[in-house]
Amino acid sequence: MKKILSIIIFILTFALILSGCNKDNNKSKVTDNSKELFAISNSSNGFKNIKQSKWGFIDKTGKIIVNPIYDSVHNSSEGLAVVLIKNKYGYVDYNGELVIKNKFQLATDFKNGLARVYVDFKGGIINKNGDYILKPTYNSIGNFSDGLASISKNSKYGFINTNGKIVIKPTLIAVQDFGDGMSLVTLQNHQYTFIDKKGDNIFKQNFDKAFSFQENLADVNINNKWGFINTKGDLVIKPQFKFINGPFSSGFVIVQNGTLPNPQYEYINKKGNHIFQPNLKYANPFSNGLALASIDGINYEYINAKEMSPIDKIYKTFKIDKIKVIINSSKFKVSLDTTNVKIYETVKFNLIGVKQTAKMNSAKVLTVEKYDNTLNGNYDTGNDNISIKNYKTANNQIKSYIFIEPGDEEKIYEYDFTLKIAP
């Protein structure tokens, strides 16, 4: 009897050791992220072309790790790769071993240890052991972002956390992924708002339409006019535009004021100021610092933000070396003699401040008037007064620039100010 009991104990102990080894081996296969796989087909170099495509894996050096035997595959993510076998998806490890059985209608790559899978047109979430943290019960499941993922049921949306727990009930018409602790959602009354992770309205305000934040600004629509709010909910650009062409890019966005069939576009910066000639016939968003635009809809040219500014246009026109320019120097300051400027009147400006008369008397002075896209420049020397003659007005305003280049210096001092034209 003792002998039989000893044999039973030995068998049980050995079984437990094997079980422990298997668990460790399975764990290492699933959690080893040091190696990744890349998809390769049997029609690629090194394989013979055949009628039916099969897929396998190579490593980052090009070495074949798993021969092409699968109907379809994904590049691995977090050590596991999606494979399609007999119209069902599963997951293989670096050695091509099927560690999560092919039983899914659809399967996505692992991210942060979780993957979305579908069975019988219902979505769920599994961990890297293939265990469900959320059984397939929802019509759709979104990506996890900021620790939450959207779910839908009966055409209504809500959010779950990484444990599969519902944190915002599915009562919303539409949602977007969380970012910076907020999500843009559509309410049952078809208005838009931004909610926090508890589902509360962050800004205590709803909008007729809205888009997510880009470059810390979001475009919102109130009473059929578009404007922008910041991340505090403040209206930094009041709703005034009929249409906005997407998010900010390189600090600028395209807005539309005209209506079909003759729409008119312009670029504005984050302060709401237009930075190029308004009423463009064609405008594309900035990409890599350039944007394609057209004034007449026939002739097109690439523009960049720097060249579009009025001052840079003056630099180019009058061939002023930017490197030499000192803006708003304390050496000279400009003040108006009078604000009652009339059309065709010559206006004098006094140059005051710390200066040496000898340098000023031998200085080369350029004054430039800018109205619309018209530039008018005049050179003068040796005076403490600068004369500017107004040839016409534009929106009752002329922008004027003064450049002073003292004779014995290699620097140029720049000033600009706005002339308010009297009625």
C-alpha cells in the first residue's frame, strides 16, 4: 500500500512540474516582444509563383522564419501575428506556432496587450493568452485611446475601460476616440459636445457641429457659422465663416466666405488673421510647409507661410536682406504727428529716441505703403521726418513700413504701423 501511494505521489508531483513548465513556456511565447515577424507571400523573391497565394513570415533581416502556408497574415504586433486558416483568424508566435486558436470571424493586432475580435458579427476583446476580458456582445468596438474604447449596441455608443467595464453607457449617436481626457460626441438631440471620462459635458456648452481638437484648437459651428475654441472652451476665433476646410496645418487653416458656384477662400492663422490675399479661387492645406493656391483659378503656385506675410513680401520686392534687419529696435521709435490723415495728404513722422544725428543724417530710409496687394516705396535720406503720401485707401486703412539703414552701420532698423484714414 505504501509503495502504491509513493508511486501516486511521484506521478502527481511530476505532472505538476510539467504543468508548471508548460505555463512558463506558453507565457514566454506570448509575451516575448523582442522579435517581430513581417509578412511574405509565396510569389515574392525566393518563392515560385503559383496560382494560389500563401503567406508566411520573415524577420527584419529577410530570413524566412515561417514558410508561406497561411491564407492571409498581418505583421506581428507585440510578439503575435494574425493568421487566416480556413476562413478563421487566429494568432501565431515567432516560431509560427498557433498559440491562440483560429476561431474568429475577424481579428485585429494586439496593442497594449489587448486585441479586438469578432464572433458571429459581435465584437469582444481578448488578452494575449486568448482569454476574453470582454465577451463578443457588441456590434462594434473601437481602438483603446486614453484607456477607453468605444462600443456600440443597437446603434448607440458608449465607452469601456481596459477591464471591459462600461464607464459611459451606450446612449450617444456617435463618438470619437478619447484624447487628452476628452471625446467629441453627438447627443440624442443631434448636437455636439465634448465629454470627459465620466461622460460629463466639459465646457457646459453644445454646438450645432464640431470637429476634434488639432493643434489645441477645435472648429465649432454655432448658428451656421464656423469658428474655433481652445482646450478651455473659449471662443478664440468667433463663428464667422461659412465653411472651414479641415484642421489647422502648419499653424494655418482654410476658411470659405463665398458661396457656390463662386466660393472664395483664404488662409487664417490661430488668431483669426488672414495671412495671404483673401478671396482665393483655390486653396489647399499646407503640407511640409507648402500649399497650392490660385488667385484666378487658372494659374496655380505653391506658397509658404513666411512669404505670404506682408513684411516678407516687402523684403522680396525691395530686396531687403533679412539677416541685417533688427525689428522694433530701441534705437529709434516712431510716432505720428497727427491721426487726421486724408487722401492724397503728405504725412510726416518724427523719429524720436536715442540716436546720433550724424548717423541719421547719413542714413538711407525706405518708406513703404501697403494697401490691398499694392506696394509703394520711396527712399529718402538725412531727415528726422519721414513723408508718406497716400495714393488711395483700402478698407479705410493703409499699412506703412519704415526701414532705416544708418550710413556707418551694417544693420537695418524696421518699424511698422497702421494709418487710420479719416472719413
